[in-house]
Amino acid sequence: MRKGTFHALWMSSAFIIHAPMAGAQAVDAGSDFILEEIIVTANKRAERIQDVPSSVTAVGEQLIGRVMANNLDDVSAYVPGLDVRPSGVDGNRLVFRGLSTGPNDLSPTAGVYIDDASFGARSGFALGALFSPDMDPSELARVEVLRGPQGTLYGASTLGGLVKYVTKAPDTHATSGHIKVDYGHDAGADANRHTVRGGINVPLIDGKAALRLSGHYAYREGDLTDVRTGRDELNANRRKGGRADLLLLPNDDLTIRIAGTVAINKTPQSGSVLGNAVTLLPLYGEYGTFRNVDSFSKSRYHFIQGNVEYRVSDDLTATSTTGYSKFRVNILSDYTPTFQPAFGPALGPLMQFYGTTSPSTEKLTQELRLASSGSGPVEWLAGLFYDHEKSDYHSGINSMYQYGTATPPAALQPTVAALANYQTVALASRYVEYAVFGNANYSITPEFDLGAGLRYSYNDQKLTRVASGYLVNIGASPRLAVADSDDGVWTQTVDARWRFQPDTMLYGRVARGYRPGGPNTSGGTFDPDTTWNYELGLKSTLLGSRLTTNIAAFYIDWTNIQLNYFNGTNTVIGNAGDARSKGVELETSFTPFYGLTFAGNLTYTDAEITGLLPGAVGGAAIGNTLPYSAKWAGAVRADYYFPLTNRVEANVGGGVRYRSSSTTTFPGDTGSRYYKLPETTFLDLRAGVDLDTRYTLNLQVLNVTDERNLQGASQSLAVPAATADAMGQPATLDFMPGRTFYLSVGARF
């Protein structure tokens, strides 16, 4: 489907019949059918989403279940301004409003919170940009997506935005439980997937204490075959995990909540295939590949959070949030396509290269807050924040001769022995951050108010790198590097709200975000990069709360960009220059009558490099579009619920997801090949029945038209692209899954 066709479809759906916002739920209010009021905690206090003076989308439990979401990527199409790029095992690269510098960007530009605690590494020394959790959707009350810098309330590495997983709290009054079994089948690949989820809520003391327990297990059959060995199901995947959540209410003023989550993920290999680096056509078909080693990916994370809230008085609440997490990834990769060309046509084809990548982060955070009740004309919040992260990153590049099954000729033996350990690196880093923050809002009149926030963050980092192997021996890589850095950054927010109609609000927001600088293994340091976001928005709820429309225009200045590049041996971090992103985001919802809902969102983003520092590296040029940034993205969906009998309700629905073309890196990047990815359009259909609101049966077909679009292409270069082409170095390709059927059966008690 071409862009013009999608725009016509979106306009007809959203403006002729209009259309419901992600996360909106419908309720029957007497004879009127209205949208349920959505409460979010984006500003660290509960408030109506329509009252928040910034761009926020709440993906609610209803939508998560309706589209049978298993991860954040499954719902990202219904959130304007957010692009989720899967990056392997338990990996999601989050891109807000086009703010990305491509595949070598290792430090996150977006934050992730689980309830009120931060998750993931702030720096890139443990690949913080690549790994963010996918929570079990059955335990989520909603996912709050905050677009634009969140530096004042959420601190470092939120210069693009924030994803906040809000989990379901235990119920101290009623025992309840749920179980759900999902079956999926990818028709083109003839691969199945199975998921089992279950949980129980048990009041321990009525009205005083409750425990909520849940667990899940998922298995996805692989669809790739290694043409060298005949090994199949290369990309099969197993996931399992659980969560325990304890809620204590000793008295009316004190709330204590302690929760722990564990998740384990294993897969033999990624779902990538090899393709011609110029034509991007698969070399061994869409379900075949060539592996020189039996690689694998494993991950495990633990997350524990303690939250204590005490109402000091009717006008003051104190909150303490403690978070502890440990995340570990272990990956064995095939590096042969990258490094063979570096050793020429004589030796290169005789050698196979492989290596491990094992980042891990242990993180402890503590936040203390005081907040007013918000009952008067002035509401305020102030807090202290502490973050301590200890990260280890182990990587290696090793080689073998003829798959380790043959003895090299005597003349080659010294060379083969020297290359056996091409490079081994142990990187140990420590990140410590202290911050103080506050914000306030003053209602000048009942219709107009002003808000402002300020945060000062200071971080101290230490880095030790120990390396060995061939690259060290020839002087291409240092054996030992020790570096440290520190920086302090102010972030600010100013906003204004004008409710010029009872259910319509015009707002303006100016906000600053930042990403920490740090020490560099090549010597010296790199500086923080910052964003200034200028936003003007309109939020309205009309037609007796049956129509909701939100629109926001934004302009972002991104200064002192951290731009990483691969120089053939290592990834180097530096500050490159400036960029800007501007665009418009629209989401709207409409319920014309009971049972029928429409929803739509549309995003326009124009993001490009605007300036470069002298000596900047990484391949960027002024005017280059930022990688992963699509000009247009959007989705429309519709659902209709209708009774079959007094006890059975049926539903039918569908949706269309669209994303225009985007690029993978900068055209001048000498470490990664530049590719332009095609636009994608997907049609989804679904239907189901609900018996006594306790038992559910749902069927969903994703990608009905079976479009196997290319969603990713990459080629890491240790030599110039022309040399790589002459040596036949392939590219790595990722295709969207074909037509996939899902059947889900669930029960609640």
C-alpha cells in the first residue's frame, strides 16, 4: 500500500467516523456510551491523562489483550512517536520522535521504568541502548508512553522519552486468578508458538494485606535452517518468568508494596538470514542461512522494588522507592562475514571468526519524594535521587582454521595461532548519580495554570579496560586503559495549560533532557548531549465524552550528539554536532454507540543532522536523515462488541499498521553499511467470544496479506565497502513474520 493510499484510509477512518485512543476503554453510563476516564502517573502523581500538559499515551489492559500483545513491539504501532526496534534476545531499542544515530548508538536515549523504579544501564558500556525488558502483559495495568524529554522528573538518558510499565496491584479484599493459553502458527514458515500464563491474588488479611503471584512460559519454534550443517529451528525461543507482589496497608496513612520479577530468555540464534549486500536478496532463501559456528543468545534479569508511601498530613505525602535489578546477557556470534575480508582472498576464506558478548549490569536506585495533595491553587513535588550501577562487559573475537577440523599447513600455523585470540576485552565500569529535583504548578485561574520544574544531576564514572590478543600484540588496541569522568547537568521544564472550554485544553511545554557523558577507552572523555523540546498541543473530550482527540506539534534541538562508530577493531564514542526533529502527532478515539469503537493515530517526523563539530567521525553529514526515523507512521483499528445471548458476548475487529521507509545508519558510515528500508503496511483481523465475563476465546490473524517485508538490514565493515563486495561479504537481513494465526483461551475466577 502506498503512502497516499494509507493517508486516504486514515483520514476516512479518523475524520469521517473519527476513531479510540490507545488505552481508552468504553463503559455504559446509563443510556450513553462514553470513554472511561484514564488515570496516569506520568508526573509522579495520579491525574487524568487529558489534564497532563505533555504528550502521553496509555496503552491499557483492554488493548493489550485485544491485540494479544506479547511484548512492547506488538502495541508500538498504536502509539504515535514511538518506534521499537527489536535488537535480539530481550533487546528493544526505543526511538522517540526520530532521535537515534543508528546501530552503533549504545547509550540509551529513552528511559524505562517499572512502576516507580528505573531499569537498565544509563551508559553504553553495558549496551544500555539495546536491552530493555518486555514485561508479562498479563501483569500490566497499562503502559504509559511519555514523549519528549523527561529529564526533570526521571533524570538521565530520557532525552527522547520514557516507557513506564505500570503493574497490577494486589487486591486486599477478593481472591482471584487467571489462566490463559495462546497458540500461534506462522503459515509461511510452518512454525508454531505456545504461551501459558497464570496468576492468583490472595488477600492475607482482609483490607490490610494481599499477595499476587504470576508466572509465564512461552516457546516459539524456529523457522531457520543452517544450509551448512542441516541444523533447523535455529531461532527457536524459550521464555519463562514470574512475579511476586506483596501489598501491606497497616493503616489508612501507610502503604507498603514490595515486588520482585524474574525473566529468563534462551534462543539458539537470531532470526536473521544472509543476503546479497547490494541487492538485499536472501542468499539461501527467506528461511535458510549459513552459520560458521553454532551461536546462541541467553538473558536473565531480576528486578526487586520496594515502595513506601506515607500520608504525613492531609496536605503532604512522603514516598520512598527503592529498586534493585540485575541484568545479564550472554551471546555467541558468528563474526566470519565481517572479518574474513580483512585477511584477503587467500587466507580469509580459510578462517572462521566467532566471539562472545556478555554485558551485565547490577543497579541500585533510591528515590525520596515529598508531594502536596494538590487540593489548593499550588501543587508541588520535591525529591532526591541516587543511582549506583556496576557493569561488566566481556567480549571476544576468536578464530579457527577450516572449522577446527583440519590442521593448517606448517607455513600458516604461526598465523593461525596468532589469530586464535583475535581480541579479548574485559570492561568494568561504575556509574554513580546523585540528583535533586522539584516541580510546582500554580492555578492562576480555574482555567489557566503555569508549571515549572528543575533538576540538577551529577554523575561520576570510572572505567577499566583490559584487552589481549592479536590486535593488542600488533598495537592496534591498547592492553590496558583506565579512565574516569564526571559531569553535572541542569534540566528544566516549563508548561502552561488553558482550559478554554470545559473539556478542551490547550497546552505548551518546553523541556530539556540529557544523556550522560563519560570516559572513553581510547582516552579522554565525551560530553553529555542534550535536547530542548518545544511542544504545543490540544487535548479535547467532546460529544458527551464519546470523542477524544489529542494533537501535538513539536520541535526538538539535539545538541552535542554522541555519535559512535566502528573503526574495524573497536567502537569509539565521540560528540559529533547537532540535529533537530520536528513533527506532528495525532491520536483520536470515537464511540458512536454501545459496542462499537474506532481508534487511530498518525505521526509525521522530520529529523536530520544540522551541524557538525570539527573532526567529527561516524559518517554523518549536514542534511542527513537520522537513522530509523520514518517520515510517516500510523495505525487505525476498529472493534465491535455485540451480544449473542444473555451470557455470551461476541466481538470482531481489525486494524491497519503503516510505516514509511527509513534508513539504517548515515550514508558516510564506514563501520556499518547504509541501507534504506522499504515502507510496510500490515492488515490484522480478530474475533472472539466472552462467556459470563469469565471465559474468553479469541482468534487473531496478523499480516493477513502475508507481506514478508524487510524490516532490518546491516553489514559491519572491517574493510572498505568495495573490498567487502569484492570478497563477497554478505549482509544480515531481517524479515517481518508472514501471515500468523493466533488462538487464545482464557479463564478468570
